[in-house]
Amino acid sequence: MEHCDHNAQHSIPDFKSAAVQKRLGPSALRIFRKMIEIWTITNEDALLLLGSQDEQILRCNPENVQLDRDTLMGISYLTGIFKALNTLHSQRLADQWISLPSANVIFGGQSPLHFMIDGGLPAMQIVRRLLDARCAGN
């Protein structure tokens, strides 16, 4: 079993910076769109996950978008979740896991997706930490 690289040293981008938002926004949006496609998340749930009501974010040219700090942070958490799931599980389970009801007490019987929709960035951070801990063998 492959382990996540939880000891890697990474510099944290300053998501408040307009220059960073402009530089990272297009690629972050492309990554997000690919993840929701793989996870078969509806557009409605995708927008709720991002905390957005702007449907254009799912259709517009990514080069024309400057995502705000919270959206970039959310996509960052989701990217880490995606990577961890694909490290921990078969592709089929990794692609379905986010939408499956969970017996884990953290999720209160709901799917990780709805847990994150309801809880926003703090819930995304919890899911990310849970999966990172599993990758580390904890």
C-alpha cells in the first residue's frame, strides 16, 4: 500500500494575494471541474461545496476567473482529499467514496460530500485530516 507524503515540506500560497488568486485560479478551477466529473457530483452540489451561487463558475473559461481565497482553499482541501482517496482505495471506491453514506461517527451517518457541504471549509479540513491520518497508518 502506498502512503501519502505527509512529511513533505510545502510553502503555503498566500490565497489572499490577488496575484496568487489570478495565477492559481484557472488551474484550480480546471482541477475542481475534473474532480466533480470523476466524483459524479451534480452541478448544484458542486456549487454548494464551493459555497457559491454563481453557476458561471462551472461553465466559463477558467482563464477568465479569479477565485477568492476561500474558494482556492476549498479546492486545495478537495485536491488533497482526492489524492488521499486514490492512494487509499481502488479507483472505483476512490471515485465513489465521497458520495457514500459513512458509518464514521465524524459524518453523523451522512456522506462525506454532504458533511462538507453542510460544514464548509472546516469540514473539508476535517475530511482532509482524517484521510491524511489514514494514509499515515493512524
